[in-house]
Amino acid sequence: MLRYTLMRLGIFVGCLVVVWGLVYSGVAPRGLGDSNGMWVVMLALVVSAPISFVVLRKERDRASVQVVQRVDRMKSNLEANRNQEDEAADAATGNVSGETPSEVPGDVSGARSRTA
């Protein structure tokens, strides 16, 4: 992931240098008033985006696989923690069969009143 980010930043910096050279040599138009710096940065962003999209395709796919693996690992850890908490709560209440507390005999917290 860091490698992809650094490669993308490198392409942007390269485009920034080229655009800056083109603007100050008069080949590309200058920005209005004091906006010339912003114009150069925005033009470099517009030029570097499609270049990065094409050139860094394989690296982006590798980074995507790493992100998916990390998310899957986090989901499985979260599920394992959730199961441990459920088991601990069941053990603390004496509910070992996986029933909800309202189904446990003698528990009136979830039961309806039958005196109607």
C-alpha cells in the first residue's frame, strides 16, 4: 500500500515539474493573477491521474488484495471476539445452551404477564 502511494506521489511530482516548466516557458497558459501556483498544481493533478491509472494498474491490484486480506482478517477477529463475549455472558448467567435470557426457566424479565 505504501509502495503504491509513493509511486503515485512520484508520478504527480514528475507531472508537476513538467507542467511547471511548460507554464513558465509559455507553452501552457498561466493562471489569472496570483492563482498561477494553484493552476500548475491542478493541471498536474489532471495530467497525473490518468497516467497513474494506466501505469500503476498492477500495483493497485496488489494493494487492493492487501486491503481485502486485512479487512477479512479484521472481520474474523471481530467475529471471534463477539463469540467469546457471547460465551462469557452465557457462562455468567448459567445459560449454556445458547438460549436467549427470556427463554431461561424462571426468568421473568422477558416473559409476558399471564394474569390477563
